[in-house]
Amino acid sequence: MPVSAAPELVLASVRQPGETDCSDIHIANGVVTRISAAEQQPAGARPAAAGTGGASMAGARIVDCGGRNIIPGLWDEHVHMTQWAMAANRIDLSHATSARDAVDVVRSRIEEGPGGNRRKDENDGGAGPTLVGVGFRDAVWADVPSLAMLDAATHGVPAALISHDLHCVWLNSAAARRYGVEVDAGGLLREDAAFALTRELGRLPDSVVDAWVGDAARKAAARGVVGIVDFEMTWNRDVWLRRITGGFGSLRVEAGVYPEHLDRARLEAMRTGQEIPGGNGLLRVGPLKVLIDGSLNTRTAYCVDPYPYGGRGLLTVSEPELLALLARAREAGFVPAVHAIGDAANQVALNAFEAASITGRIEHAQFVRQEDFARFGRLGLTASVQPAHALDDRDAADANWGDRTDRAFPLRSLLAAGATLALGSDAPVAPLDPWTAMSAATTRSGLDGRAPWHPEQAITRKEALAASARGRSRIRVGDPADIAVLDADPLGVPDEVFASMPVAATLIAGRFTFADGLTDDGGGTVASGS
């Protein structure tokens, strides 16, 4: 069923955040057509015609929400969807506290025998499939990775371990030989070399990967997510068309484009925001993604001041090159999304946006000079940020950025400067769960008992909800019926409940992509896809 063709529907007895009175939300043709005062009738006793103004529910399907809370559907503005789906099927190294600890996890897995975390190679030379791990954070390890350490633990089994930020891969000698790459004594590939190998490791059968993606998308829908901006490093349009043709329907997707594919996109008359034919109303062209520096974990984020170990990181696209790319984006109708983490990289990005006279997005904006905040607002830029990284990377930030972390992950400063905030996860770097992101944004702390980190940079729950719903803070007539139904008031629950918010249902254009425990006027249980 096309996303725009859901039948007429009434979500009965719902509350908008902060309100005590219930309303009925009327939906037709995928759009909210009316919001009326709820009939004060018990479930199952609602008449065929209800609401104010004499409008009728006759012919509409009525779903009783039982006084639950309702918010605009949530977006994750920055994901790598294929990598996120694969991560759930690889060895989890996120809890490793040292290189030795990570190696012990790998050794134990080899002793257990091959499983779903192994990448099957057709010509493995007798060594078996490649073992793939994900999520290590060497920036906070006291010891350092080495080729010899990983070789000793793997006994000739090819192993490739991908860092949590995707900017680094730790290889053993067997994997280096298999994939024809050269590594030094550390066994580490960084930046472009790491990206290339990560793509190679992801060359699994489409049927396998698409099934994993479908599962990950259904789990996202169960958290109130209606859409993602997917920055997978590939020509992503055709991948998503294949998935949607195959039955994918859990999320809206905006598929990003990279500079190496910009000419192809122009030839095919693609523009940011354009609905893609054959995408069932779910697929649109996303922004043009441009990476200009590295990451904090790999100490390649481009910074004004040197890192304690030396060096200022990497600027992978010069300011003149970026300016030229932004001009091409403007001519082609693409919104630029510039990856900039270090404060010097953000300065370069802002300079280029200003010189090109174009607005757009800065992805991450993790570390910003005080004098640059005002430029975000003045240039009309969106700061596409990932609040959970502030908690994951606080130790790495303190170790590498020292006494300057008052301007790290600076959500309040960006918002105060007039930037538009758009929250995301950068999954698999952080979980594809907007409540995790919003909790980090509003508390600057996790559930581990540690004190909030730079709490002056926290934002309010209202601000976080709007930044997770493309500026929408409540359901209004004329909105697309992309909606999340919650079991609690997001403005009133304790922090621990907010972080793990129970979601009762999610809808895209009035079609349920997730439902748990709701009933309709026919007495049936509402199911996903109905």
C-alpha cells in the first residue's frame, strides 16, 4: 500500500505533551485533517459520529488510545543504516577497556567457532571467513593496538575490527593479505583506507543485509522513529529502491549522496528533497555529504590546537576545494551536509558556507570556537548533532581537548546562537534510538551514576523533542500523519523513564508501522502495517 493511501483513521482519546484534556486526531489521505475534543465515552461505547463542529467519524476506523500521549514522529538525522544493521550481527567490542581486553574477546570468539559475525569469503584460501568486530574505542585505552597482539590471538583467522566511529579498522596479518592492504606494526587503517575496507567487509548477499536492515528498521519504528537520513557510503538510491520493492515499509528514508556520485545524480536530475519514483512515497533524495576531517577517537578531527600526542588532525578537503563543492551543490540543487568535528574544521566549513552564499548542514559540530557560534545562526545553518556522543566521548574529549571542553558538544551554545538543531545517532556509533539521544541532550549524563558533563550545554525536553521531529513540537491540522503514541507524558516523566520511553504505536501517513496493545472500534488488536 503506498504510504499516501492509508484509510481514514481517528486516533481517539490522546493527549498532546503537557496537556490534561484528551483530543481525537482525525486523519485522511495521510494528513491530519481535524483535531477535536474527545468524546467522554468509555472504550467500545463511542458513537459513529463524534467530536465538535458536527463532523462525522462515519466510515473512519477508530483506534482507542486510552488517554495516551501523542507527539510528532521522530527522525534520526544521521545514520549509516547498513553498518548499523550489520553491527548487530558482529562481535561487540564496545565494552573493551583496553587493546588487550579487545583481543581477549576476539580470542574467545574464535575458540567458540564461526558464527553470524563472520564475513564469508568465496575464496578464503582455507583460512575460513573473516571475523569482524565493531565498536572499539582506542582513544581511551592505556595500551595501544598492534599487529602482533592481534596476530597472536587469531592464529591465522582473518580478523578486521572496526572502531566505534567507523574511521579506523584494526587488522591482523591474515586479513591484510586477504584484502590486499598494507599495514604497519600497529595494524591500523584510518580514514579513507578504513572506509574502503569497511565497504568491502559489507559485501554480503543482498538478501542477508536487507533482512538485517528490515529488522533494524522495525526496531526503530518501535521507538517512535518515522524517518532517517541515511549516509551510507555508497550509491544509496538503488539500494533503497530494491529494499522498498521487496517490501520494506517501516521508515521514510532520505538517501544521502557523496561527492564522487554528484555528477551521476545531476545527470539523473536528482535534487535534495525530491521524491524518488518507485519509492512508494517513502524515499527521497538526501543531502550531499562531504567529509572534511576525521574523528575524535582516531585523533584525526582537525583542531586549532595540537593534540597532546602531537599533530592537529587531518583536513581532508581544503577550504578552496570545499568552496568549489558547495558551489556545485548549489547549482545542482543539493543541500550540503559537511562533516566537521574539530574546531578548525568547523571554522573551515563556516568560511566556505559564507563564501558560497549557501545554507545547509554541518554534521557533528562537536568542537566549535567561541567566536564561531554566532555564524551558525547568521548563516542559517542546521547543526546536525549526536548528543549521545557527548557521553561516549567525554573521557576522550577531556584527554585530548583539555580545558576547552566547555565548547565541546555545545548544544545550548548552538541553539542560543540561532542554529537549527537536528538530533541523530550516527548509528552504529550510537544506537538508533532518539530517546537515548534526547536523554543525553537534556541531562548530559547517562544512567551510569557519573555526574553530568558540562550541564550548562544541556537543552530542554521541548527543545530536544522539536529537534528530533524536524521542528514539530505538537500535532497540528495539515501535518503529515507521522505520529508516535507514547505510554507516558515526555514532559513530565522522570529522567530514567524519558531515556527508555515506552512507545505504544508509530504511524507514517496514518499507517501503523508499530503497534503494541491498541484496539480499534471492531474490537481487534492493531497490528503493524495496518
